[in-house]
Amino acid sequence: MKFLIRLVLATSILMLAAPVIAGDKSGTGCKVLGSWMGYDESGSAWWMSTADGQNASHGTLNLEVPGSVVFFPGATSVTELRGVWEKTGENTFEWTVIGFPYDATAATVVLARLSGRNIINEGCDSEIVQNVVMEVFLPDADLNSDNPFSVSYFPDHLGYRIKLSSPELP
């Protein structure tokens, strides 16, 4: 009987420790879940994103960059960029999003893929966005195997978590 109790106790302890042993990063550090707003080096707002997910270690990312059409000659608009994010350390996250610049006839001009890294600062309400790379592909490219015809790099910049702001009621 003592052996059975010890076995159950040991199994329970191992099950509780399994996420730590397996390297589960979802319980430590800051979380990226929520909406963020980014600013360029001159202090102007230029993007907004929302990170969703089933847990704090990976999920989906929607990124809006209203002025991005200027990067794509012949395009009149760009879809919202959509993709994935993954927690890579206590306060670090990597992400990739894809968007479709299109012309006045709604034909896809090129495919655009952005990837980067976010490091959330102490307090968990601001971040530095680093290593942002934009790859541009022909409209019929296979993003898993074809090479981009253009690669651009963006400077590191700041992002801030969007917080609830309740208006003053009369």
C-alpha cells in the first residue's frame, strides 16, 4: 500500500513538473496577447497589431500598416497582414505575417512577407521591435520554396500596448 501511495505521489509530482522539464515558456515573463501600436523613429504612429492565441506561447497575429502601399509600385491598396507569433524566451517573441498588395482591378501585384522579433520591456506595456525584414515575391510564388525578388530591412522601433481608456462621464 505504501508503495502505491508513493507511486501516485511521485507520478503527480512529475506531471506537475513536466511543463518545466519540457521548456514550457507560457507561464513566465510578459505576454504578447492583446493589441499594440507602433511608432517610427520620428515618433509617428504607423502600425497596429493584435496578437491572439489559445495560450501565451503561440498564436495568430494581425498587423495593419495603413501607409504600406508606398512600398509596392503599382499597388493601390494592401490587405491586412496576417500570420503567426511564437514566444521564444521570457519576454521575446518572433512573428511572420503575409499581405497582398493589389491594384485598382483587385489583381495581386506582389506577395509581401514580414518577419521580426519583439522584446517586451519591464512592466509588459512597451516593446522594442527588432530585425524586421520584408520579403517581396511574385504573385505566383510559392512562399515555402521560392526566393524573394526584393528584401528590405526596417530599423528597430518602439511599440506600446493599447490600454483601456474610459472617458470621463458627466
